[in-house]
Amino acid sequence: MIDEELQKRFNDAVDFVNDYTDPLPADLLLKLYAYFKIANKNFENPGSRTPLINAFKANALFQAKRISVKEAMEKYVELVEKELKSL
């Protein structure tokens, strides 16, 4: 079960990323994408119109497939705090 504090930290991190206006490196975006999808239990195939982007997204999900929802939330928050909020 996900505790309220982690859920709040995750939601705050998602809001921070959604409001972020500077360009982000593709590898960071792919990690955030995979952690977000797992944290939200959304395992649908990527929906981009560009096959290459879909392949990268699918690969990112494949690499992170063995982590739990809780771990995905924690990793998402850690990545935002380390890579974005420290700038």
C-alpha cells in the first residue's frame, strides 16, 4: 500500500515536471515516462504517431518492468529532486 506522504511527494513531482518549461534530455524523459506509467499502473502500449518514439518508450518500460508501483513512485521523485530541482 502506498502511504499518503509518498503519494503527495509523487503528485508534487509530477506537477513540477508538468510545469517545467526548459528542454529536458531524452534519457531523463524516458525514465520519467516509465516510472510514471508504472506508478499509475498504466501498461498500455505507447501511443505516439512516430514508431521510433514508441520503440524508445517501450524500451524504457521494458527496462523498468520489474519494479513495484511504490518503487516507481520513489524513483520518479528521486529523479526529479536530483536532476531538476537541484538546477
